[in-house]
Amino acid sequence: MTMVWIHQRPTAARCRYGTFGTLMLLCGTALLRLRCDAFMAQKTAGVLHASRRPFALQQPPIEIKLSWPTTPPRGMRGRLASVPDDSVPFLEGNLDSTAKFDEVAAAAASAGSAAVQLGREPGTCDPFDPKSAEFCSPVDVEASPFISKRTGKLVLLFTLWYVLNTAYNIGNKLVLTALPIPWTSATIELFFGLPYVGMLWLTRLRKTPKLSIDNIKTLAPSAFFLAATHVGGVISFGAGAISFTHVLKATEPVWTVLISAMVFREFLPLPVYASLVPIIIGVAIASLKELSFSWVSFIAGTLSAVTSASKAILSKKVLDGKPLGENLTPANMFAVLTILGCFMILPASLAIEGPSKVSIAWAAARSAGYSALHLWSLLGVSGFLYYIYNEVAFLALSEVAPVTHAVTNTVKRVVIILASVVVFKTQITPLGSLGSGIAIFGAMMYSLAKGRYK
């Protein structure tokens, strides 16, 4: 059956295999970037380690003879005049280096050094600033495995992020197929974060945020844009294909640049603007050849990108430097914004769809063979996945550099598009696939260019 399908649809088959090859290339690039980040961190740690323990080599003690002219050099006169003689131990004629290092290490240990506090050998941090952990070497490069703990952690986090995000997109589409009420579905999905974080706050597994009325007023605009982004995405998912919605979401950099220029009068270098051209061209090609194109999906997906860009700009321009309350970690910030956003869109959800329309959709789903338990399970799982994948994304992206962030975010979109095409058997034309690839590639190039020229 597979060979017959390929024979009948050779163009579509080549299109999917070509997209799969692109995914493999992007995945390899992301993993290589993660490994390079980890290697450079280990290398830096190793250099610091070697530079802070210069006398730990298995060699005989070295005697250093320092001789000074009668008159110190011009650049050193002021410095030597202000430094007591006993505070410069390494300027003492004949010097047994190993002994001096042991003396400094012992002094650091008795002074409550950072190395001792971290359970390490005295002197393995900066002996001249023993209470600072800045130069503590965490591992020895020669003894470190090829896959370090940090690399393993990153691989785990990004794998979870991809799996949970893909599962949410598929689950959300299943919900909208059974219950075509996107406003109600989006509101319920936002609400399901409340029981999860509520349990963490009540059990004190996570510190409870403390907010004043002024803090809530400050966070309200960001919560509104977060909720609007989610609602727009859900409406677009319900009216069109998941793949097309993610192509539209890739236009977020375009709206970020426009809003920054028009509202805040901030302009970027020319290479950054040039990277937006592939996004615009790619979305235009994908829209023209999208088999499941609908104006509702197009407008809702575009509005989702606009509100997402607005939220990012607002968070950077308005929230930075303002008091936002206590215990407002990134995870708690997302929780608070989700809860506020849920209550913000609840009136609009009731006004647009209302109990009567929800009842009709529920009855239609039941008559189509869905049980009440099945419907509630779909809604609950979709809401939980929406919340948890965002938390994992916070953890994953906070651990990597901006370049790695851009590459992995691009790979995520490709993974979701491919998964949705496979699960829902979405038909994509060759030009539609080409346009999608160009738009997503342009989004990655924008992130790279902005990081390069900022």
C-alpha cells in the first residue's frame, strides 16, 4: 500500500521526504549547538581550574628569583607605594611555589572560603578572593564524560518541550474537532493551570507569589495579550490546519519590528530587516497554495502573532524595573498571567458562544459517539499540556544562548508541522511546503540576525 501511494502521489511524497530531510538537518544543528555550548562551558571551567592551581603539577618545587632595579618602573611606583609589603607574598625573592600555594590555600580554608563551603579542596577557587565562588571550577576537563550532566539535562528538557508541545497541538485539534467552540475551549484550557499551580502553592512545593493591587494592574496588559494570543491560536487551529497556523505564527518577528518602529520609534540594522523578507514571501506562497485555507484561520493566526509580539515588547518596555511583587519567579509569572488571562476572556467567551451554543455543541458531540468522560478528558488533557509545556519551555530556553534558542524554536515548529501532517493526514502541496519552509527559515534568520546586531 505504501508503494502504491507513493506511485500515485510522487510529488507529495518527495515533498514530505524533503521536509523530513530539512528536519533532520535542523535537529542535527540544534544538537551540535547544545554540545558546543556544553563543551565551551567545560573548556572555560578547565582553563580557570588550571589557572587557579598553577602549582598542582607533579614537578619539583620551582624557585623564582625576582630582581627589581633600584628605582621601580614608572608604571609601578604609585601602586607599590600604596601596597603593604606583607600583602604581596609572591614578590619575596626566593619563593617555594608549592609551599606558598599551600599557605594561601590554608588561609583561604580558615577564612571560610567558597571552595570549603562548596565541599571542594581548599584553593581550587580564587586564592586571592577566597570568599568568591566566581572562579570555582566545577569539573576537571580530563575527567568529564562526553555527555556532561548539563548536556543531558538540556537534551531531556528540549525533548520534553517538543513532545509536550506537539501533544498539546494534536490534543487541541482533537478537542476542536469534537467541540467546535474555540472560545470556550481556550478559556477552559487557561483555567486548568489554576488547579496545578494551586496545588503547588498550597503544599508549599513552590513559593506563593504575593501581589498588591498595583502589581496586578501592572501585569494586567501582559495577561490580556497572553490570553489573546492563546485564543487566536485556538480559533486558527479550529478553522484550518495546524501546519498553516504555525506558518502564520512565524510572522511574529515582522510584527515585532513594526510595533517597535511605529510605537516606540526603535529601528534595527538593515540585515535584521532583510531577514524579514523570507518570512513575508514564505507566508504568501504558503497561503496561496494552502488546501485548507480559510480567512478565519488566516486572520486569527495573524492576530495571534501580533498579540504575541505585543506581549513580548510590553514585557520588555513596561515591566522591566517595576516592582511586580514577591516570589514572582518566571514559573510563577506565567501562572499569574494565565490565571488573570482566564478571567479576562471569560466574559467574552460567555458573550460570543454562551451556554446555549455550548449545549448544542456538546449534544452534537454526544450524538457523534463521544462520551461525556471522553470530552472532559480531551479538555482536561489539552489544558494541562498547554500549561506544562510552557513551564518546560521556560526551563529549557533559560539554559541556552540566544542562537541555540533560535535554532531549537525553529526545529520545534518543524516537528509540530510534521507531526500534525502525519496524525491528521493533512495534504500539503509542493509550493505550500516550500512556502512554509521559507517562512520558518526566515524566522530563524531574524533571531540570529537580531542577536548578532543588537
